[in-house]
Amino acid sequence: MKITRLSSGIKVLGLFRGLSFLLCAGAWTAACAPVVAQAPFPARADTVEPGDLLGPFSGRVVDAATGKPVSGAVVYAAWGFETGHGLTAPAGSSATSVETDSDGHYEIPHLEALPGGRTRIQRFTLLVYKRGFITYRSDRRFEDFSVRHDFSQSNNLAKLDRVAPGLSHIKHVRFAGGGGALRRAMAGEIVQASLELGGAASVEPGQPQKPPLDASPLLSLDELRAVTSFEGDFTVERLADLPQTSTYDSKHFRATGKAESFDAAIRVWKLSTPDAAEARYATLLKEVPHAEPRDEVGDQSMRGHDGKILAAATLDKEHGLVIELTCGVELCRDGDQAVALVRRVLARAQRIGVAEEGEKAEPEKIEKTEPETKPEPKEPENDNPFRLRPPELKHR
């Protein structure tokens, strides 16, 4: 067919698209671009113009309660393909992921690797995950799985709700779905979900519910100051990665007016079986950046680092314990200090729950053994701090 001059107002592009459709209906499908379904979301929040499933996508992630930006959140984008007419069938997918910057912004580029033939791009889903928050999905809400209507292709505002005590990790993991970087970021929750499935977090009928695990006596503020020689103030709180349960607790020493590199934190798991503890430790070994297995503390131990943060962790199978310490490089001199504190915390953590096992717990005596102004004399001078907020450690 020869294309002659067209009258004004008629675009050659439209004719080529018509030709492309005819060719795709025939035998020349290999060179044809896929059909793209109409997006169920608008191009922007202030318009009714449909968005483009191919992208690009942009937006900002904030804490729903405070409105503050959430940095380091994993933004996972996935496209789904279909093929067939009448009776359709899945034809693969494509995915990519980025992380939000310090202002909570993200950008997902235009999908360039397009499928060929009669494959159609049928759907697009964007998910946002950050430890301590409920996963955000562009298509559904977590509370009742209802359809979400406030997602937009450009300048989207994703508000993350914080995890509440008693959250079902099974429900949350199923809701999030996804793969690749998202599954790696959710590794800790996946372990929690498997423990729920295995009954480790459940209460037997007729049995009293176990009290929440309490990490507060494992390291005192005065001891941290004495070990690190840091004279500034700290705000002591729990980390926002996971809620306190009967099997998990945390303690975060947040340096007042200082960067995260001055912070320190403890994360403690006390699980019902040695196998469960070993599984939790194996997951932690994958999560901690630049993790290096060591034979220093407990049954297994490791050291790791992520630029501004040092890490040390240990496994005690007999007591079902997994302990991680994080410490900023401005607070801790080196990894040896983190390991020394892991030893100290482990010795105290082994006393957690002894009353439930028939022994008489003596919390007042445990408190007396914790030095309030200086390190224990038997430990070397370089016994110092531990690791900082673990949610900020990312495995790459």
C-alpha cells in the first residue's frame, strides 16, 4: 500500500497504527508492539485522564500518622501480561524496584522491555514496603482488601500506616505478595508468618497467653554511655520494624539531635524451638549487609556493616535465642565492641522466661548485676556498643 499525502488534521501516525493492527491480526505478529489495556488509575490525582500502564510512575511515601517522609522504603512495580482471545491466559510478567530517597520520593521508569506478538499488557501494580509499616498497594487496601481509588500514575501520595500490636503476619505477607527485592525486604516478616503457621506464636486452648517479651533490662542507658563514652542524651524506645510480641522485642537508643550513626539498638527473638531460632538466624544472616560468619559468641555468630552502621548477632539454640546489636560508627569504635555487648546481652537474655519454666526468676538480682556507671571489670576496655536500627540495614 502506498501512502499518499493526507489532508490537514489527519495524522500519519493514526494510519500506521491502523496498519499495525491489521498486520498483527495476520501473520506478521512477531514485530508488533503489544496492546496495552486502559489503566484503572488516573494520570494525576487532579485529573480524570487515564494513566498509562507503561509508566513512568512517580510519587512520595509518608508516614500516615505524622506526614513525615519515609526514606529507604522498597517500591516494587510489576506488570502482568496476557494472551489469547475469549479464553485468556497469563503470559508472564515484568518487575522492577527502587527505594525512596531522603524525602520519600520514588520514580519508576517507563517499561521498555515489551513482550511481542499478541501479548497484551493487562495490569500494573505498585507496592511500597518498609519495616514497621503496613504494605501499600496501588490496587487494594489492607484493612478489608477493598479496591483502592486514590492511586495515580504521577505525583502519587502513598501513606503508610504503622504496624499495630497483634498484626497477623500471615495476612500481611499474603496481602503484599510480590517477589525479588520486596520478598528480601520482608524476610523477617516471612519468618514470623511461618512461625504463626507452625503454631509457635499461637496459644493452646485452655493455656494462658504468654506475656510480651521484654528487652528493656538487657542493656541500660548508663551502661551504654559508660561503654561508649558518649555523653549526649538518648531517647529510649522500641524499633518500628516489628511489634512487641511474646517472641520478639527491641530497644532503640536514639541519640538526641544527632544522626543515625550515633544510635544503637537491640533486637531479640526468643522462640519456642531450636529449629525456629536457627531459621530466624539464617534469615538474619541474609538480611545483614556484608555479613561475615564468626565463631565468637553462642552457637553461631556474625559481624556485618553498612557504611554508617556496625552489626553483630548470635544464635543460642538451647534457649531459642537470636540477638542482634546495631551501633553507629560515631558511637562504636569497631566491631569488637559490638561483639562484647552481644556477649553481655546474651548472658542476660538467657534468663528471660525462666519463671515460666518452673524456676524462680529474680529480676532484682539481675538488675544488680548490670553495672550502671561502668563496664564490668572482667571485660576488656574496648567492650563497647552494638548495632543500630536494623530496619536501615539493606541487603544488596
